[in-house]
Amino acid sequence: MKKMLQQLSNLSPSRRMTEAELAEFGLNELAYIKPLKVQGEWMHGVYGADGTPITIIQNRELAIATLQQHEMAALSVH
């Protein structure tokens, strides 16, 4: 998260992020958690900032704790 905030603070107000910069923004700092049904059971899919599937975890709290152990911030997708 620190790296992401550093990147934002380095942008001047007159400069926009390029598509490539935007695509990489938060890639190693953010992950999305989305509820999904797996074989009839509700689980939680964890996805990278770019949408790449990372893992499936039984509950949201465990997903958040796992991401925090890897110094990532969790965002929810509904």
C-alpha cells in the first residue's frame, strides 16, 4: 500500500497515468475478494488487482488475513 501511495504522490497534477501504469497500479498491493459458489458451497475467490485468480478460500475473514500476511490490501467485489 505504501508503494501505491508513493506512486500517486509522485504524479504531478498535469500528468495522467498511462494505460500501462494504470494496469500495473496496485498489482502487488491490492487483491479482490469475491463470493462464489463452488460445488454448491459458498467460498471466496481471491483475485489479483488485474483480475488474475489467486486462490479460493472458505471464508472472507481467512481471505483477508491471508492477504494481510502478504502485505496486500483486500477489496470486496459484489
